[in-house]
Amino acid sequence: MRCVIIGGADINNYDAIRSYLKNDDFNIFCDCGLKHLKALKINADLIVGDFDSHKKPETSTETIVLPREKDDTDTFFAIKEAIRRNFDDFILIGVIGNRLDHTLVNVSILNYLDSIGKSGKIIDDYSEMEIINCSTSATVDDCFPYFSLINMFGISEGVTIKNAKFPLENAVITPEFQYATSNEVIKGKKAEITVRTGKLLLIKNR
């Protein structure tokens, strides 16, 4: 099964988010992520949080109450708890919002998952985000008007992009010079992205 982590950032396009969800997902709601419970039309399999932003629910659903003073965010604790329960594949929703610090920390979860051999994707109202590295490749359908590659992790070498308006061949992308932004898929094709060394954050924009 796949694990879906639901955070408390705003969701405006519930229809788009629901299209990614499956009946057999294991759903973990983090604190005020519970505000999305009814609109997402899914059940909570686990609730975690320190409940500083949402009242602790009176429910029979398994609930882990966390201390408010801690190193892990509620979302990161949920990830680690799901890994402890042997999940390998993750989708995070409701984790991109107005708090830039929380947003960046949540994006860094993708890097954490990649570093331990797990797969993860962040879905929000406007985009999909995932990590690509030397052992993975990625494609982008032309239903996404734009896509970007962002280096947040060091030097990435051998970056190749095919079937896109701005192709690359064996390129180097560093955090100091982000030039792989707002590329476009050639109509009727799928952009193909590979990386020889390092890793990149791929953002597909709807």
C-alpha cells in the first residue's frame, strides 16, 4: 500500500487532489490537516500531531499525540512513523502553503525519502514535485504546460532533457545557477529527463 500524508496547508482544488488518491491508501492526517478530512472524502487511518492548530478529535481512529516542543514537525514525524510501519511510497498533500519555512522543510522531506531509498511526491493545487537522481528517470506529459528542474542538493552532472522546448545534453546544474526553469514539453510528446550524478527537484506545473 501507499501512504498519503495530509498536512494543514490550504487546498483549493480538491477535485484535482482527489484524482491522485486510491481506495487502499493509508491516510495519515497531521494536526490541522484534519480540516481537509470531509472535503477529501477519505478516511483517516492514523492521526498525529501536537494539536496546537487543531482541537484533538474525539475519535476511535488511532491517534498519536506529540509534545509541542520537539525536533520533528508533525509532518516529518508522520513520515518516520509510516516508514516504521514499512511503507515505501508516499504522497504528501496540504504541505505547500503560506509559511515559506514550513514549505521548504516539507520539500526537504522528498530529499530525506530519496536518501533512504523511498519514493515520494508532493501534490498541491498547481504542481507535482518529486526527486530524480542517477538511479531514476522521469517523464513529463504535455498536459503539464511547464516543468522545472531545481538543484537544492549540490552539483548535478550529466543532466539530459529530451522532447522539450529547451533541451539539455550532459549539462551541469548547481544551486548557484538555476537555469532549468519553466521548460515546456513539445506538444504530443513526453519530455524525458535523466541525471548521471547528483539529484534534482522536478516540479511539473499544471
